[in-house]
Amino acid sequence: MTPNVVLLNGSPLRESSVSRMLDAIAAGASSAGAQVEAVFCTDLAVRPCIACGPDATDGYCIFHDGMDRVYALLESAHAVVVGSPVYFDTVSGPLKLVMDRCNCITPLRTTAAGEVFVPLWRRTRRGVFVTAHSSAHPRDLAERSVRGFMKWIGARWEETLAWSHEDNESSSVVRAPELLERARAIGARLAEKPARKP
């Protein structure tokens, strides 16, 4: 079966350092035989999560918008790569909207034991975080948020690829070819190595 690698790009810029690293991962995965689907979060029309509570719907969400495609892609994903610059110590707003709306993949359900979170998907997907940040704004809180998100959607975080820079150039990662080569290697590995058993 052809592995599906899904890229969630939270960068607002198509030529940003985050986008370039994601492109390199996509190239590595494609060259290793994976099918790659890239989602630009800024292109999605997505309503914010309204915390609708337990047993809100039998489907993923009470809203039907740009997230319907995202749910379908994530459900069939072999690996999920999340990319974002660091904004106010966390991920970008468009990506955060997507992450919040994935709350329904491990929804709150009413059971005989009370209200509990019930994962709809087994934790078989592989996960990687890609980020770019200035040396004055560390990535640790953004990474923590993404790692929590991955757990919620049935993915296991494996590593973070980070471009820490001093400049204010949106695509300065091109000056670090070794990082882009590492990104291509990550993509190839995500395509070739099987997902872990739950």
C-alpha cells in the first residue's frame, strides 16, 4: 500500500523557510514512493472551534467547511508533518484553527462511567514538526502544542526540524543546505519506514 504523507503548512508565505523545508520533505517522500498531500492552512475557510461539548455529532464536527478535506487526509495518513513559524511563542493562527478543530478526533463522549475522551483513530501515524524561529523566540512552547496535537490525532511525534536564525529574511534557510538535505532524508524515511504499531 502506498504510504500517504500529509503536510500541514501553517506558514502564510509560500517561499518561507518553513515552506521550503516542507517542500524538501515532500520531495524526499515522493522520491521514496509516497503520495504527498500538502495543505496550506491560510487557504482554508475554517470556522473556529466552539467547544460544543460531549456527544455533539456522530461525525467529526458540527461544521462542514475546509476541515472536511483535512479530516479525510489525516484519517488515511501514514505520516503527518506539521510546519509553522513561531508566532507569540506558539504556532501561527491559521494552523491553530486547524489544530483546535481536530479536537473532535478524540471527542468527549458520555458513557456509563461519565464523560470521557474516546480516540476515534488508533495511534499509528508518524509525526514530525517543522519550524523556523529567531534565536530570541525559542520553539519549545510551539513544539509542545504540536506534540499534543499529534497525540490527539493518533500520531507519534518522532522529531523536530528547526531553523533557528538571527535574520529577518523569510527564506533564509536556503543558506543552510545541510538542513534542507536533512528534510529530504526525513521525507524519504517517513515513506519507507512502516508506522509503529499502536
